Amino acid sequence: MRSLIAIAVFALPAIAQDDTPKLDPVKWSLSAPAESKAGARFLAKLTARVEEGWHLYSLKPLEGGPIPTQVAIPAPQPFKLVGQIDAPVPLTAHEEAFGMSVEFYFGEVEFVLPVEVHRDAKPGQPKLAVTARYQACDNTQCLPPKAVRLESVVSIR
């Protein structure tokens, strides 16, 4: 009897595991120059690859609308965002769920970030960290908002 209880206790977590695959239709990547110097500016590229049939919303917030894509360079790090993010022109369409025209992207989307290295940054190999918060939707559902953090080493001389 004890062996049956032991088997049940060890087997229960395996049975209780959710085998449903998690939907993750957006893959992100970050590229930045290999090196820079204190006080200099450079462009970093944040790319979203959106699976066919899915979309994500533009950077533009719309009152009462969908959750916009948000990109940031969080503190503390020797880098900061300076100026506006350059993004492609989004597609615009009326979306019944929101009762308004919304802006969104399909396929591959590249956001260009103007970045400045702090003037007092010490030489070394810090990581540029960029966060993206977004919501992916298809024609029948929207996934909960998700945040990702990407990093790229930028040597400071």
C-alpha cells in the first residue's frame, strides 16, 4: 500500500502539468554596435518577428484602444534613450472589438532606437538592456500583454 501511495505522490505532478503549448507568436532580437565611447550616440535595432496570422499594435497609445507596444531602456545602465524611436508606418484598420481604427504591424518590424552612452560611463563591456511590452492578437483572440528584456554587449572605450 505504501508503494502505491509513493507512486501516486511522484506521478501526480507529471499528470497535473499543463501540456498545452504556450502561444508566443512574437520573437524579438536586439542588435547594437560592438563598441562606443562615453558621451557618444548610436542606433540600436529592436526587431519583432510576428508569426503569420498575428499582429502587434503600434507605439501610438489610443484612448480606449488596444495596448500599444512600448519600448524602453530601463535604468540603471550607462545607456539612455534620446529622442524618438523610429518605427515603420503601421497598417491602419477599423477593429470592431475596440470600435475604432487601430494601428498594427504584421511580419517583421524594426524599431530603431537612438541611444546615448552616459558621459561618465566607465570603460568596460556593459550590456545594453532594452525592454518591450506588447500585446499580440490574431483574428479571434488577444494574448495577455507580455514584456521581454533583450541585451547586447556594447564595449565602452
